[in-house]
Amino acid sequence: MNKNDPGQGKRIPVVEKIFNANELLALDNRKQLDAAGVVGINLMASPGAGKTSLIEHTIWSLSNKYRLAVVDGDVATSIDADRAAAAGATAIQINTGGECHLDAVMLRNALEQLDLNDIDLLLVENVGNLICPASFKLGTHKSVLIASIPEGDDKPYKYPGMYQDVDALVINKTDLLPYISFDMDYFRRGVEILSPNLVTFPLSCRTKEGIDEWLNWLDKVVSNR
Ligand SMILES: Nc1nc2c(ncn2[C@@H]2O[C@H](COP(=O)(O)OP(=O)(O)OP(=O)(O)O)[C@@H](O)[C@H]2O)c(=O)[nH]1
Ligand SMILES: [Mg+2]
């Protein structure tokens, strides 16, 4: 034992156990979703990137075809769940009380409040954060990262963990490209190093340009379930 730092050698196994417990519960969440035929999508992004805006557009466009529900994760308030409900979806807010991510237990608590047999598509809005959500599996089928132009073109280089292991990348707020210095080639090169051939959707929730490509991809994911 290191006298200056007693217990040092025991830290990593404890963290591993927490991750393992989360992964086991995530697998169980997946089983629940599969049993009810629900497709779960985990939307991750920095604060303000446009997660709720994209969810609103998705509800407006796909709720005539699919039964949608939204689980919204935030440190505080029910602002985002209120927006999703106003857009027309069943919505549940999870307040993490300070945690910077959702985990499988939190999603499990939300699933218990939903009638999964009445849902085709479950959109999970993770807490706005570019680090923690990448480490906690939820049991959803697809992970989607939403980047946005004002965040800057260096984010794949600075937050590599978040750009790996996702199934799709939305690049939101393209309407701001004329006003903000954002080198799209540099950004894309950073993404390519981490996730070669990752499907990307440059779009604007403001002008709706590019939204259809996102909706078509999601539509295919749900219809192929
Ligand atoms: N110009 C522009 N603004 C946008 C776009 N999409 C969203 N916004 C604005 O960006 C701000 C944040 O959008 P939200 O959808 O609330 O972002 P969020 O990622 O859900 O934010 P948090 O849940 O707080 O992390 C709002 O003022 C939106 O109106 C876009 O495509 N273009
Ligand atoms: Mg939001």
C-alpha cells in the first residue's frame, strides 16, 4: 500500500464495478425495449447544441407515423420535457440533481413510468455534456451526437470520447456558418480519425435545411426494427 495515498490500489476496481453494474442494467433496459418493439435513441451533445430543438422537429414530422415518447435528462427543471410534450409526445423529465449524465438506472426509472407497448420510438435527451454521457450506456439501440457550429470546429479533437462509438452525427446550426469561423473540412477530418465513415447530417433546426435527411435515417432505423 502507498502510505501517502492509502487505498490507491482499490480505486479502479470500484469504478469498474460501477460501470459493470450500469452495463448489466443497460442490457436489461434493452431487453425491455426489444420485448415491446420500441426503438431507443440516445441523443447526446453539449449544452445548447440543439437536442430539444431536433426532438421537437422529429415529433412534428414523425408523430403521424410513429408513437413517440421522450425522456429528458437535465440537472434541473422540466423545461425540455414541457417542450417535448407541447410538441405532441409523451414526455418524462429526469432531474439528475447534479449528475452530468443519464445512466441506466435513471432510464429504468423512466421506463417504469411509460407504457412501452404504446410506443414505437423513444428519444432520450441526455444531459448537455461532452464528456460523461459517453461512459454510461443506457440500453438504447442507437447513439446520436449533435454537434453545433458555434461550439467550434476543434471539438472532435478535444472531446474524442464523445465522437467515438456513436451511430450518427448531426451537425446543427448550419445557418450560422456565414457568421462564425468554422472550418468544416478540419472538423470532418477530426471526426474521420475517430469514427471513419460515420454518417453525418449537417442541418439547421432554424431553417429546416437538411432536416429531411435526418428524418429519413431515423425513419429507416424505426421501420427496420
Ligand atoms: N441559429 C440556430 N439556433 C438554433 C438552432 N437549433 C437550436 N437553436 C437555438 O439554440 C438554443 C438551444 O437549443 P436547444 O434545443 O434548447 O438546445 P439543447 O441542446 O436542448 O440545450 P440543453 O438541453 O440546455 O443542453 C435555442 O435558443 C435554440 O433556439 C439552429 O439550427 N440554428
Ligand atoms: Mg434540451
